[in-house]
Amino acid sequence: KKIVIFASGSGSNAEKIIQYFKSSSEAMVVAVFSNNPNAKVLDRAKNHQIPAVVFNKTQLNESFVLQQLHEYQPDLIVLAGFLLKFPESILKEYPKVINIHPALLPKYGGKGMYGMNVHQAVLENKEKETGITIHYVNEHYDEGEFIFQKSVNIEDCKTAEEIAHKIHELEHQYFPEVIGKLITNH
Ligand code: GRF
């Protein structure tokens, strides 16, 4: 099976997924797509000899990105820190799209809730725990069907950065294997 990853930033999750499937006979990451020409994820893809496609917002919503997807024919699209709205026009053709969200949805989801904004809000609300949610993507932000959630205690965290660190650890631990299970079950 073929996986395409969409990412806008650092891409630490993307790299974990690439590495995980290097030793898999079930699936592989065939390309990384990014809307950010300066994203670190592009260096990571290059280091692993994975082709990258860079596009802008217009190209995402018009035919360019769809045309590029036709080249790679993914069975699964994974959003890993992808900050633009995923277009309905692509979902129509590729309905198997999943996303990772750095909180326990439906809490701390929706437009504007990404990255440090999420952790800052969690900190301000003095939550005792937060976590990660892996879910299908639909036409609304963070509202698709849940696939997996894992919580973590954050009572010892004093800053949003400390929370972010714990969340990244959880993501790296679980995201690749959840994708693996999803792929073998379909
Ligand atoms: C992750 O925390 C993910 O949940 C969020 O964006 C972050 C991406 O991190 N949506 P990275 O680029 O994989 O390091």
C-alpha cells in the first residue's frame, strides 16, 4: 500500500512514519507533500530519498495537487502537522485521509487550534491530562470519526513547551503503528 504524507512544518512525525514503513512489506511512504517551501520536513524527506511535492494554497484547491496525487496513487493520505484546510475536492477522490491532533478531541479542536495554541489553552485551563487523537478527515476541522486516542497526565507540566514535548513523544510512539494497523485491516 502507498502512503502520502502532507506536512507544513518540522515533520518529526512524518519522519517516524517514513522510518517505520521502511522495514514494512505492507506499505511505504511514496511522497511528502508540503505547502511550505522552507519546511524542515522537506529536508527529512530528502534524507530518506522520498520525493517531495511543494505547492501553494491555490494549487491545493485547484487541480495541481490532485494531479500530483494521481501520479502517486495513494491508498492512504496522512496529515502530520498540515496547517491548511484539506480540500473537499480531494476528499471526494481520496476519502481515506487521516490526521493527528495534539489534544483529546472534541476538546481543543477547530479552526485556529493547532500546535502551541492547543497546548497553551490546555495549560491555561489547568487540565490534569491531555493527549492525542488520530481521526479521519472530513469537510470540517477536527470532526471526522476517531480512530485512536491516548491520554497523558500533565500535572507536572509548568509550560506549554513541556506539554508539547510530552505530546510529541506520544505521537511518535503511536502514530506509525496506528497507521500500520489501519492499513493491514483494510
Ligand atoms: C504535531 O503535534 C501534530 O499533532 C500537529 O502538528 C504537530 C506536528 O509536529 N498537528 P511535527 O511537524 O510532526 O514535528
